[in-house]
Amino acid sequence: MPTASDTTVRRDVKWLQGSAPELISRQPIAEVLDTDRTTVDTLIANGTLPSVKLKRRVLIPRQAVLDLLRLPRIDAA
């Protein structure tokens, strides 16, 4: 029987480079950057990290985070 930890997605650089969606909410980005959501909000506010606002949701393009970290994109097969 699977446990909760078996179905939890590990949000790290490999996830970001591979199977992450094209637009990602602030919390998963905070997990990848090993910081909190307030820091992600600051990065958005000062223009370091571009974002898209859809109604009440703030989403960050995956490529913008890869560019910030200077990482290549590696799509999952």
C-alpha cells in the first residue's frame, strides 16, 4: 500500500529541469530555491523573477527559474 511519501513529488532542481509544469506557483519555487514564499515574493517584486498573474494566482515561468539558476532545461522523455 502506497504511503503519502510515495506520492509526494520532490521539488528540486531535477524536477524543475524535467517534469515541472511550464508555469509554477510560488510555493514549489520556494522549495526548489530552498527558501520561503516571502523571498520568492521579494524576487518577483524587485523584478529578479518574472511572473504572470492569473486572477488571484501568481505563477512563475519554469524557464525564468532555470535562467535565474543558470541551469539548462532537460525535458523528461
